[in-house]
Amino acid sequence: MIVLVLATLLLMPVVSARALIALDSHWLLSRSDRLMMAVCAVLAIVVAFSGESEIAIAIGAMGVCAIADARFGVVPDGVIVVAIVAIALAASGDATVLSVVTGSVSCCAGMAVIAIVARGAMGWGDVKLASVVGAGLGAADGATALALSFVAGGAVVGILWVARKVGRREAIPFAPFMLTGTVITLLIHSWGWRFA
């Protein structure tokens, strides 16, 4: 499974770069983008060596999508497709495959409801990325990660709004907060706490 994780981690930035170059032919990764991608790759590899290939692939995908969302306001569909396929391949056994499917569908459906109710305040790329969160972490932990994403995003945006750095109608990339919520969920798990 480590080989699958490494291959996926190498493929996702290529798929993302291809999509982003179509948006801006002069697009290059900045130093901070490369650092974030390296940190996500190292975290994904550490998680993969602990036996959690599905979570490792989800972290890699969210890292790539967080960079794309922060820079261009886009979550590349190709990265999501690669991640979902790789997570499905990494799942072993009927129970794990069922967990991947239910997690993916439930998290995606929950975010879709929020996107519909919020009337454009949340992009559909974030909804699709939620399916990767659910597939990698399962339904309960995926929901926890998404809830923590909203807490982190609300806190940061609230601070920026009070400091008058953003307006009420300004678009804020949500993929970085989804990555943050997932990492916080993993940290909580490393302390031995479980939500389901």
C-alpha cells in the first residue's frame, strides 16, 4: 500500500498543475506552496507507514487542493478523482470499502446541503473535496473533521473580518480549513480519543 500512496502523492500535483496552468500559463509554485506540499507529503507518508493508507491519500489530496484553492479559488476535479480511486484501491475488505463509500457519500451530501442552503457561499469544489475527507476518514471522523474545519475557518475569518482585512461578501478558500480540520482530527486520534 505504501507504493500506492507514493504513486498517488506524485500523481496528484501533476494533475493539479495541469489544471492550474490552463487557468494561468505563468503559474509556478511559490516557496510557501512547496513547503506546504512537502509538509503534507511527509505527514501523508508518516500516516501511511502507520497503516492508514486511506487517510494518507486524503491528506495528500487536501494539501494539493488547499494550495490550488488558496491561490486560484479552484479545487481541481482531477485530484479528487485520483484520490477517490486511490482510496478505493487502498481499501481492503468489505467493511473498509463500505466505510469508504458511506464516508464519502455522507460527507459530500452534508456539504452539498450546506452549499445549497448557503446559496453560493460555498463552492462545489469544497463539496467534492468533502467526499475525499469522508472516504479517507470514514463517516464519523469525516464529519468531525468537517465540523472542525468550520470552527477553524470561522475563527480565522472572524478575526480577519474584525481587523477589516476581509469583507462580508469576500470569497474565502475553504480547502485549507478542511485540511486543518482533518489534521486536528488526526491529532486528537493520536492522543487516543475517538468520536465513533
